[in-house]
Amino acid sequence: MSDFLAQKRKEIDERLKELRPLVDEYQRLEAASQALSGLNAPAARSNSRSSAPARRRPASEGGAGRRGRPKGSGTRALQALQLVEARPGITIPELAESMGIKQNYLYRVMPSLASEGKVTKSGKGWHLKK
């Protein structure tokens, strides 16, 4: 009986490994779709590279700089802007709940959006900058 269970566990683990890239891609596409829905921006140019993944800079091109994705290149800021537009005065806990993420991330994103002049804070709520 234990051989049977071990075999089934192994089969399940192998299938999970096969499916992981598809789940990751689904989540990225879903986030991008949510970020783009409701945007009142003009249509994207056909030669836009915005859908291409960000490429890393080799160390020879100034590798001592910022690591990871370029600042502001994620979709969370766009999602937050959409929610602020739809619900003026929304708080960070409300944003986090709506987006399905933890609040601590938004405590970095929202001040960055404010410094870019896209949103303002009034009390505990956030509003689009006019």
C-alpha cells in the first residue's frame, strides 16, 4: 500500500512541476488584464515593447545600480491608480484587500505615485491628482 501511495505522490509532484509555468503565466496575464481594463489611455502603439519582459543589464553596464525590475514598471501601481480613480478616498487597507495583496507593499507604492504627481493623500484616503 505504501508503494502505491509513494507512486501516486510522485506522479502528482511531477504534474505540479509541469503545470507551474502555466499557472505563473496565467497570473501574470490576469494582472496585466486587470491593470489595462478601465484605463482611459490612448491605444498602445503597435511597435510598443511594453509587453516584452524587462531585460537585465549586464554588470559591465553599471551593475552597481538598482537590482530587479525598473522602478514603476510593475502592474500593481496601475491597479492602485485604477482603484483610486474608481473609489476616491480609498485607504491602503482597502486597496490591499481589493487587490488581494498585503498592505506593506502599498505603503511603498502609494508614496511613489504621490511623488510622481499622480495621486494625493487626504487623511487616510488617496485621490487622483487633478
